[in-house]
Amino acid sequence: MGNKPKRFLPEFYELAACMVLEEKKNRPSRWSAVMMIAPKRDIDPNMLSKWTRLHGAPMGLR
């Protein structure tokens, strides 16, 4: 049996994206912030990065 991907509500990703943006203030890159937050929220880092880039960040903060 294959692993079924986790499905989260958009609000869950929005909260995680906000956490990434806050963490980014203390990190050299967005990716390093993603790598810090993703395990805490049990989210795949690539998915969190995509969500942050597409939906979670105002244009000037991407």
C-alpha cells in the first residue's frame, strides 16, 4: 500500500506560512526558515515552501 499524502486545511498552511515569515527574520534565507518550521508542523518542506511562496507571503516578502 502506498502512503497517502496528508491533507491539511488552508488555514493550517496559512499559519505555517506565517510562522516561516516570522522565522525568516532570524535566518539567512526563506528555505532555512522552512526547514526549521516544517518538522515542527509535520509538513513536507517542499510543500510548505511552495505554499509560503504562492499563498502565504505578500509580494514584497517572497
